[in-house]
Amino acid sequence: MRRLVLVPLAAALMLAAGTAFAADTSIPSPAVKTAEQLRDKALDDGTAYAVLQSLTTEVGPRMAGSSSDQRARDWAVAKFKALGFDKVYTEPATYPLWERRSESGSIVAPFPQHLVLTALGYSPGTPKGGLTAPVIAFDSLAALKSADPATIKGKIVYIGFRMQRSRDGHDYGMGSSIRENGPAIAAGKGAVGFILRSAGTDAHERIAHTGLTGFGHPGEGVPAAALSNPDADQLERELAYGKPVTVRLDLDCGIVGQYTGANVIGEITGAKYPDQVVAIGGHLDSWDPGTGAIDDGTGIAISMAAAKLIRDLPQRPDRTIRVIAFANEEMGLWGANAYAEKHAKEATNFMLGTDSDLGAGKVYRMSASVKPQARHAIEQIAGVLKPLGVAYDAQRAGGGGSDLSAMHAKGMAALTLDQDATYYFDWHHTSNDTLDKVDPKELAQNVAAYAAWSYMAAEADGDFGSAPGAFKGDGAED
């Protein structure tokens, strides 16, 4: 009897194993070969650089809600069409409209000095004629949090954290946290203003790095600005004398209402499953001092060029390649959040996604948030990217990049393609964010990675696990 039981049991186990194998997602061999060809072709393709040159020359700075906002959207629509995308459309995104009109600052005492600074996004302006107050300095956000409000009331708070260069740009986590959270903490303790050493890694450029604060409503907060690194050094030298240091800020800026912009979207329609989407992109807006080349013109150029290479294949991919030029990332992911809210119920139809928003340094690492049964397909993608110098870290989560992180939070399976950010934060959010900072060969390496993985995901047998809430708490934001 036991032998008679074992035979059907063995058959059942074999059937179960076969079913599990069938459920695994994989990339067909012909698609892998085509992806390798796309990868190699992209390395000699100049589309991305031409797109980036066009954007930074014909539009330039693209501050959300500014006079160039509509011009940038018109440019994106026209460029998608010129590149042969099958479908081009826009989806609205509404957000607070903040304007920067003028800014200046100086040390008044003990030794008068001009300061190079820039107002931070959502900062209110100073009173007419400027604001003059003594400075109180802290070396960290933690020190400010623990400070006695009585020592801060009526003063301008200064935090002097200095970012260091690294390939993964990890110091930006602290630098941006000080910039975003410091002004509100200072205001809550009675400060009348806030300044910080710029969240940037350049040591000698007398250029300030702008960026977002945690304010977001008219009349909220205190005037807030970032000093260039040499000017932060100057302020710290004066503070070291042990005498009271007084600073004057004159910022003409603030929230002036609401604005409705739009995400601009282009699609290469899938031949077999047109409603299933591989999502890539970047953000179309930029800060105003530079021309938005590395932040994030490169992301727009990389994704447009990668999709164009796929579009030029003899036949369309099985699934749709969707390129999203997101609105107003810089002032708080407004386009990304609007997109995710609109498409949350469609999360299952998003096969896989990530956007590019860290310049054009070479992609050196890939990670993914997918269902376990899709790991083999991710390993196949990693194998195609390996000759580009991209290592696969199976232990890290993939968050989908800056803008597509919002869709990942809704359940979209996601990659992260980490770029070399060693010098990115030298230029980030400054007037030095210009086309000359982009190496065409490194830009092409990014396109090669995006074209290859996007095509493979579009051709996959099976899915990557996208579903509402599928990746909640996977740590991709770390």
C-alpha cells in the first residue's frame, strides 16, 4: 500500500514543481539577444545628447510655474512626436506657485562681508528693506533640535554641515534633511531666519545650492537661504572670533497662489499587451539658476532616447514603453504624486519601472523590488547590463527612482539604477548645472542600460509582481 501511495505522491510533487516553474518569470532568448543589440547600439547613439542639447538650449531653466513651464511642456510634446512616439498626451498636476525675484545677504558685524546666497524653495520673503539679526550656529540638525528656544528666539539660525563626495552621494541625505527640516525647526523655536551651508560637495566655487524647504503655505515659516561653501567658511571664521555676528538677509520671494502644470507622456505602444506598461522617465522641471542639464534634463534625454531605440526595432515590443516627463519634482514630487493617484488602480498593469534623476554618471549598480518568482528575469537583465559595468545587488530594494517611487508605493514592481554621483552634487541645484557637465559617453551608457532592461521587461514571459500594496515597507526609500 505504501508503494501505491508514493507513486501518485511523486507525480503530484512533479506536477507542483512544474506549476511553480511555469509561474517563474523569464525573458525569452530572442529578447535577450535583441536587448544585447540595443545595448551595444546605444553606446554609439547620439540621440540622448541631441535631446539634452535641445532642451537646455531651446528652453533652459524650467522652474515649475515660471514663464518657461509651458514652453518646456510644449517642447516635450513636440520632441516626443519628432522621435516617433505613437501616443503623446498630458495629465494635469496642481501645486503651490513659488517665485524667486531677488536675493542678497551680508555679514554686518563684526567684519562686514558680502555673502553669496540663494533663497530656498517655499521660503517667505524678508520684510521690505531686509532682515538684520544676530546669528546662532549649530553643527548639526540634532544640535538644533535639542537647543533651548530661549537661546534661539529673535536670531538667525545657521547650520554648517559640510557634504563630502561619494559615489552613492550618501551625504545628501543629511544635507537635504537640514535644508528641508531645519527652517521649520528653527521657526518653531522662535528664530527669525535660517541659513545653512549649501547641500553640495564643491569646496571652492562661490555658488550657492538652492533646494526645497519644509514650508508649503503662504505666510508660513521664516526666510531661509543657502550660503555658498566659501561664504559659509567666511561666516564660520567670523564666528570663531567669539564676538557676536550679525547677518542681513534681503529675500524677495514667496508663494503667490496655485498653478496647474502637467506631466507630459509619450508611448511606444505594445504589439501584444498594449495595456501593460514598462514605465521610465525623469522630471521636466528644474531649478532656475542653471539650465537643468544634470537635474533632470539627462533623465528626460535618457528615457526618450532609450524608448526611441526600441521604437526603431523591426517590430514593436510586446508591452507598451511609457516615458513620463514629470512636473514639479523639485518642489515636492507634485507631478509624481498626481500621476500615482490617477493610476493607482492600474498598478497591476505596470510591469516594471524606474526613472533617472541623478545626472549622467555611469550606472554602476542595479537592484529590484519584484516578486520572488521574477528574480530569474532580473538576473537575466543583470547579465545583459553587466558588460556596461553594472553590478546587481540582490539584497537591496529597488524604489523606482525619485518620481516613480510614488507609483512603487502604490504597488508597481521597481528597479533602481544607481549612477556614479561623485561630482553630481558639485553642480546640483546651482547655476553650474549646464550642458558642459555631461559626458556624452557616460550619457550613452545610461541609455544603453535603460534601453536593454526596458525592452527585456516588455518582452518577459510572466510578470514582476505589481499589485496594489505589493511592496509596502520594502525599504526602497532607504
